[in-house]
Amino acid sequence: MNRLVRPGPPPVELVARSTGSGRRALVLLHGFPFDHTMWSPQLRDLEARMRILAPDLRGLGKSGLDPETGASLHTPAQDVLAWMDSEGIERAAVGGLSMGGYLAFELWRQAPHRVAELALFDTKAEADSEEAKGGRVAASEEIRRGGMAAVAEGMISRVLGSTTRARRPAVVEHVRRMMLSTNPEGALAALDALRTRPSSVADCPRISIPVLVVVGEEDVLTPVGVAQEMAASIPRAELRVVKEAGHVTSLESPEVVTRALRDLVDRSFPELNR
Ligand code: MLT
């Protein structure tokens, strides 16, 4: 794992998996409450073809947390740009799943010239509704009282599709492991960031780079209809619906996601394909 210390006060130590080589670069942003290992199948299958940077976002996975600055997507986006600087990646295809997708929008707002193409997995452009905000507050209270164990099983039943819950025990276990190893303080900061994130709806028509929108057909958190609407509002978007997968498509249907990312990166750097 690579390490990067972001200046404070207090300084925060972040970790990321950085692998592969070459001028094609892919940045992968994970969802909540997960870590970079939700991209393990893609890291394994794509590292021979390209550079891949998959950070643990601040407060999550094994990355540290500054409680003062954790509660927004602004700082995590600055972190990703700092990672790209330190890894010598000027421009990359950026893939984000759910919270990672919200962050991908924020990255595009902050530094559009560094984003070659976007892949938005199981995510949406809207900000939280009042009902969703209430759900974040309730989840935070449960985590304060009982830690991650208090919310993990309920979350598993919502983030994983029915097919995965019935037939893919290793994926269920992987997701449970990521949730239970999440630092509760980091989860609370992330819930605040999710609750207060800005809407990206007005940005969608202005995104002129090609965008791949991917959604699991069994995703109940960001359902197919939401992905269709988002894709329709982005001028150069292409929509792919993944069969027999819920919200965590990278683990639930890894081959389809790997292929989507490979196509995306090949398209992002056409000058290298000649
Ligand atoms: C995620 O997977 O990142 C979460 O579902 C995001 C959210 O709760 O909005």
C-alpha cells in the first residue's frame, strides 16, 4: 500500500493501492462504508494493462481521519488530486461507485482537465432528499450507540442484490468485512459528507467528456430508473444495466465492470491505441 501524508493541522495519513504501469491511468473511488478492496477484481484483472490508483478515502478503510475536515466531499476530492500529483498521474479515467460517484462529480467540478472520462456506477446526481437526510441522522445515532455492527446487517440487505445474497456468500462476507472494519468515527464523518453533499444535477448537461453509467438491475438504493434519468441528462453518456447485481456491481458482477472499465480507459487514451 502507498502512503501519503496530507498537511494539517493535524496531518492525516492516507493509504492507496497503486499498481500497474503505462500512460493509461484509471482512478477508482469506492462507496460507503467500503474501502478500495471493493475494486479487487478490477485491480487484479486490469493492472497488466494500465496504471490504477485506488485510494481508501479519508476516514475509511485504512486511511486516517481529521474530524474537523472529514465532513465534506471537498477535502476528499483534494486528497485524490494530491494522490494523482504524488503518483505522477496528470489525467485519468475516473470510476466511482455510489459515494465514489458523488466524489467523481466533485473531482470533475474541481479539476475537469484532469478527468479524461467518467464511469459512474450505482450512483446519482441528486443531493439527499429530506427523508434521506433523516435516514443519515438515524444511522449516525445507531453507529454512536452500537458501532458498525449495529448497522451492518441492515445495510447488507439493501446494498447487495437478492441474487448475490442467495448465491454469492464470498461477496456477502467481503462486504460485511469492509463494513465491520470501518472506523465508526470515519463512518460518522462520511455520513455527514453524504447528507450535506451538493446536487450535481445542474452539472450533468455541462459534462462534455464521454461518461459511462452503470447500474445493477437489482439496485434498490440507486435504481435503474435513476441511472436512466442521469444518463439522459449527460450529453455523451452511455448506460449499461448489469444483470443479477445490486448496488455493489464491482463485486457482484466483476467481469462486466472490468470490461466496462477496460473499454473506458481504451477510449480515454485513443492516442495510445494506434
Ligand atoms: C454508497 O454505497 O456509497 C452509499 O450507498 C451512498 C449513499 O448512501 O448515498
